[in-house]
Amino acid sequence: GEALGTPSQIPNRANFNDQQGAASRPADFTLDPEFRGFIPVPNTPVILKMNFKPRLDAMADNRNTGTAARFVPARFPLEGTPQYGGGMQSHLTANGTQFRIEARAPGLPGDFRLFYQNDFFGETGSNMSYRLQHLYGQYHGLTAGFTYSFWEDPDVWPDTIDYEGPNALIFARRPVLQYTHAICDNWNATFGVEQADFFVDGGERVTRMPDLGFNLRWEDADHGHLQVSAIGRDLGVRDANGTVYHDAGWGLNLGGSIKLTECDSLQFLGVIGEGVGGMGNDTSFLSSDGGFTAAGSFEALPYWSAMVGWTHRWNDALRSTLTYGYVDLDPHSGQAPGFYSSSHYASTNLIWQIRPRWGVGAEVLYGMKTAQDGRDSGDVLRFQLGMFYSLFD
């Protein structure tokens, strides 16, 4: 029950899909200064926590979504294709089940932390296929391993039952080397060198340099946070004739979570750039960073997205979140007519937190995809019920 650590300026919003817990924090800040669930390792300064989070989701769709256990507008079949339509379909999955191991040493300087997490969405269409989500070490502001990119802000994910989350979010987890400097209690900056995990259309990816960039964050326990991120990258591709092409990619990402009242909070995000579609939560399923024009030149694809989420807590046990996201990708003239152009995502839910470690919820989702040639997926609707139990909070 003692507070051993320094509470983060970022509050733990206790979302149905907990994206915040895995994020590294500046200085010695932590979401849980009491370190509940940690066990001391004898004769060492280390404390250890293992957390199991079984989860079950039941879904009913008005038509084929292209990926049964996930709601991904980029995968929606287009009108006129054999996969389009199909009538109502239902699915049941436990792939969102998670396992975490975390080691800390709060008595030592440097905020030592080792963190591991996996779920079971490793193979599309498969049940309980292992997928690594995080495996990294942190010490004196230096983070190395596999985790969130400096260009992703895990604190802006809205509280959805949908495990995949809104289309407009940045989803970038890769090998990283990052350094976070705590300027003061309310300001910090992170500089990163990361694996250039990009996706190109029309040839084989050629990697010449890592992704480089930084983010700057303002955090306040009473009001929320803002983060602005910038990234620079080099995109390369080798065509069928062995010719190698390169183009520069760049992106800006502004997001935040704002406390409006004691019962209401707002999450938002806006992204713009070229050659960064592969880090979008929706467009990461496509070769969306670069492509060829009809004239045969290779160029980064322009991309922008926007997302807003609003959470209202009805009482201590019940809460609801309304979310909307939009993505726009500008494919080149040399790409297929049916290549992705834009998508919409919307959801609304009611979540009942029965116990601190046990939650259930119901959610209605809407999505639509439009292709370069003007065809679309039609209106895709999903009704989803979800339940999770966590060994610890």
C-alpha cells in the first residue's frame, strides 16, 4: 500500500484495451506508484509482476469484413468483388488475451524497467496465434528493444471494445533506440532511431537508413497532455528489372488527451505526411508508404488522418465512449484502380466495470472504405460484446 514511485502526470484512464500500461515514461514516473501486484525478488533490488488478462469477444457483422476477428476498413471487400456482401456473419475470438511480465527496481536511480507483453493476433484468420507486442528495457531515459515508436502516442487511444481500434491512429511498434529527457515535471522530449519498417507497392523494399525523429510532450495531472511528433525517413524499392529507386518520407503527428470535467475526457489526433501510411492503424495492412506513377517514377504516398474520441463516465461503474476516425491516402496513377483511397470509422459503446479487474461492454461499430476508382465497400456494421478479466489492475 505504500507509494514507492512517483505518480505520472498522465492518469491511467483504465481503458478496455489498455495501451497506456506498456508505454515507457520519463524520469521515474509510473502509472501505479504503489506497484500493486509486484513481488520482491529475494536478495535483489528488483520487484517482479506477471499479469494474465484473459479476454473474449463476440461479434456480429451485417456483411463480410474481410478479417473475421478484426474490424479493419482497409480489408473490407469492395463492391463487385467475389468477397463482397455475404449477409450477416458472426464470430467469437479470444485472440485479445494478453500476458505481461514486468520488472522494476524503484529503490535504484535510473528508473530501471524491463517489460514484456504478447497477445494472440499473430496470424490473420488464426485462433490464438502468438504475437509479440512489447519487449524492451529502460534505464536512465534510454529505451531499447521492441515497443512503441516515438511517433506513436499510446495515451490518445480512445476507450473502445474493438481490439483493433480506430483507423486514424498511429500503430508503430518496431525495434527502437530512444532517449527521453525530462525537461521538468510537465515537459519531456524523446529522440529516436528506429527500424525503417515501411511498405512499398510495386517492388522489393530497400532499406538505406533508419527512421529518425523526436516528440515533445506537455503533461499536466489536472488537465491532460499534448504531444507533437516529427519523423523523417528514406523509402527505397527495387523493381523487377533490378533498378533501385529512393524517395524521402516525412510526417507530423499532433495528439492529446484533455480532461474536460470530472466525468468527461477528450482524445484527439491529427497526422499529415508523405510515406508514413504504413504506420497508420488502418493503412498498415497495405503497401501504403510508396508507389509508382504511370510515368514510372517512384514517390512517397501523401497521407493524412484525424481522430476524435469522447468518454463520459456515468458513475463509478459505467462509462461510454464515442469515437470517429477518417483516413485519406493518395495513391499514384500507376497503382491498381482498386487500391485504397480513404476510410471512415465510428463506434459507440457502454462499458460496465463490474470489478477493478473485471469488465464487460457492448459496442456498435461502423466503417466504410473507398478505392482509387471510386468503388466502395458499402456501409459495414458490427455489434460486439467483450469481456476481460485481469489478474491485477
